[in-house]
Amino acid sequence: MKQSTFDRQDSVTLDLDHLRAQFPMLQRRMRGKRFAYLDNGATSLKPESVIAAEQHYYTELSANIHRGVYEFSEQATVEYDQTREKVARFIGAESDGSIVFTKGTTEAINVVAYGFVRKFFGPGDELVTTEIEHHANLVPWQEACKATGATLRFIPVNPDGSLQLDALEDVITERTKLVAVTAMSNVTGYMPDLARIIAAARAREAVVLVDGAQYVSHHPVNVRSLDCDFLVFSGHKMCGPTGVGVLYAKNEVLEQMDPLIYGGDMVTKVRRDEATYKPIPDRFEGGTPNIAGVIALGAAVDFLSQVGMQAIAAHERDLLAYMVERAREVDELVTYGPDDLSSRGGIFSFNYADVHPHDAGALLDQEGVAVRTGFHCAQPLMQVFGVTGTVRASFYLYNSTEDIDALVNGLARIKGVFG
Ligand SMILES: Cc1ncc(COP(=O)(O)O)c(C=O)c1O
């Protein structure tokens, strides 16, 4: 191992001790060691305020929404709808009406694939995406294109996993009706120049869906300045509960779409042979939703807003820089993603010598370090890299340089086992 020259200070903007104390999982030990949680790309840990909000619903309300005329049902409805307002403000949406609750990013993308693509696309139409997408932002489009006869096209990718944006004008044409792209790769942390992609789509009057699953939880977002038509993200990656996510859609786009789920709670009038539907967004939330999850998502938005999204992004930039610096000490480390760190969020993917990623992950587990190993639901990108999988360390607001040190020290142990 070579010496690191990195200044080991954590970001001055976050009070890490105070933050970490709010996460019960960070008080645990794993395999008897200090718990270094570096799998935030998969899901984030939850602060006490979010856990308390979920518990508050079950212990103090526990009623269905939009139906009851009694106090607890009314209160549950108020708190559910408050989260919609909070989420709208959090991402700068024009109105609460453009926020649809789903069970996650995957479902949100499927709502668009069914309610927009399958409704409006036909043979000759084109849908543009990329090879760096999570399967959630690819497979629904494959199926929708098969069903409609539309063609799926790809913005070419460079060997480092960045996109060839010079090719935008060739790929996005007058036939393009939708461009679906990630705001941040879950494998490399690469953040494409969305403004440029959206401008190219606008020039062809195509609609744009941004997969914000990895981005929204780590950076400030304003959908109006971004000018995307759809933004999708998951609560569980942003300190919120599992089973709840968000589809943001511009009102005028959402108005034209068909719901994915039909049934109770999304109708105004039902007769034997037909029904009429509620206005947006309720029309897209058929059935009893994840009420506790939505209320707890509101607590997660409050928590993140209090910490400050700028501060979180800056902290993770520091952690990535520290990770890259320390990685230089490790011989035989192969890393993935663009060298330009300004185009990357807090994700670091690598392979160590010829150690299988799962073996590396299993040995890191013994050191108390939790990482993700495998193809990260992004097999086309693995093909670009010519590997079957990688080890991924992904950072969040509560991570410190100590977590990265534990990872690097763990790699030294791996060398001891396999070297
Ligand atoms: C970039 C990206 N898109 C979509 C998803 C799918 O999110 P979910 O499983 O919460 O639906 C993920 C999950 O890891 C992701 O990283």
C-alpha cells in the first residue's frame, strides 16, 4: 500500500457525530466490528424521525384515507397530502397535482410505460435511452416498444461509462417521442449533462423522463429549471421507508395519460359498464396506498431539507475524492467510471485483482464493511466494461472517511487471503 496525501478532514458543513447519532443502524456492530455502511446505492439507512413517523401512523391514526368522516381518518388524509406538498416543494414542482405516489422508481417508470408509451406510441416512433441505465429504466421500455412496434435507440456510451453526447443529434430525431435517461448511474456515479440531453430532446419535441433514483437523495433538484417532463425516484434511497416512491410529471403530460391501476379510490362515478375518474394525481393512485410509508416519506423530506441538499452533495464529493485518493494506494485495483470527478456522485465501483466481486464482498463483510457486489441491475453496462460484476461502495450523508479507511484496510486483508 502506498501512502495517501489526502487531507483527512470530513466536510466542515455536516456535523457527522450529531447526524450519525440519529441512525439506529449506525449504532450496531456487524461481525463484531464498527459498521461501515457503504451500500447506500441499494438503500439508505433511516433516521429516528422517519421510524417515528411510520410508528406514529400505526399507533395514533391507523385509518384509511380519503374515506372516513371520523377524526383519525381525516388526520391521516391530511398527513398523507402534506407529504405531497413537501415532495412538490422539495423538487420544485409547479403543483402538488404533479406528484403521484408509487411503490418506487420501478413502478413509476411502469406507470409511464403503460400510461404514456403504450397509449401514444406506434410503429415508426422512437424511444431513446442509454446502456448505462438500471434495468428499471430499460426493461419497461423494451416491453412497451415490443407492444407498440416502436423502436428503442441508445445514446452511445464511452468505455468509461460516460455518454457520447456529441451523438445526441443523430440519435434524437424527429421520430423520437421519449428520451429516458438516468440522472446518476448506480454503477459509476456518472451524472450525464442533463441540460444538454433535455435541450436536444426539446429541439425534437420529445418528452423526457429522468431516473432520479440515485440523484434526488443526494443533490438539490428543481424540476422546473431542469425542464424534464417526468422525474422518478424511491423513498427508501432518501432516508425514507421501502414501498413508496414518486412519479413527478408535468401536469399537462399527466393529464393525457392513462392510469396503470384501476379500481377504488381513483373514480368519481361508477356505473355497471363504465366509470369516470378523479382528476390528477388521485386518478393514478387506485387502491389503498402505502399510507404509513407516504407519511414517513414526508419525515424523510423534512430531515434531508434540514440537513441541506447542498451540504449533502458537497460532503459526498469530499468522500469520493478521498476514496479515489486512497484507492491509489491499492495495487491491482481496477476502477470504473469517468476520471473527471466533477461528473460523478458518491459511488465508487471497482474490482480487485482477479478476486471475484462476491468473494471481495464476503471478505469485506467480515471486516464490518457492507458493499454491493454483482451486476447492480445494469447488465448492459457490465458488457460495456467487459465484466460480469463489480464491487460498489456508495456514500451518503452519514458516511465518514473512517468508513472508507475500513474499506481500504479490508482490501489489504483480501490481498492477504488471495495474494
Ligand atoms: C438508477 C436506478 N434506477 C432505478 C432503480 C430502481 O429503484 P427501486 O428498486 O426502488 O424501484 C434503482 C435502484 O437501485 C436505481 O439505482
